[in-house]
Amino acid sequence: MTKTYIMDSSTEGLPSTQSELLTFLVANVGQPMSIRRMMNALGLRSPAPVLSRLRHLEERGKLKQVA
């Protein structure tokens, strides 16, 4: 099971789509999280945009996923 850690909660300089996801994750720290829950919170119909945003946030050093 992969765990995601928030490394930097600042949304400055992020595109609005990534900022929205990061803000949601910060507001829900400590709660069980799933791709479906993130999809619903962001009003998305597919997991692909959520996965893409998570990947971009990780590349920017905002999140770190560990096994």
C-alpha cells in the first residue's frame, strides 16, 4: 500500500487544478484517502486527472509517495 506525505503545503505558483487538489489533501490530513474520494471532491469523472495531478505535485516536491 502506498502512502502519500505532504512535503510542502504552499500552493503558490501551482496551476489551479494542482492547487485545488493540494488544498483538499491538506484539509483532509489523517483521513482515509482514495482516488475515488479525490475524484468526487474535485468533481471529476475519471481517475486519470487525479493521478496526473498527484504525479505533478510529486514532481514539484509537494508530495512524496512511499511504499
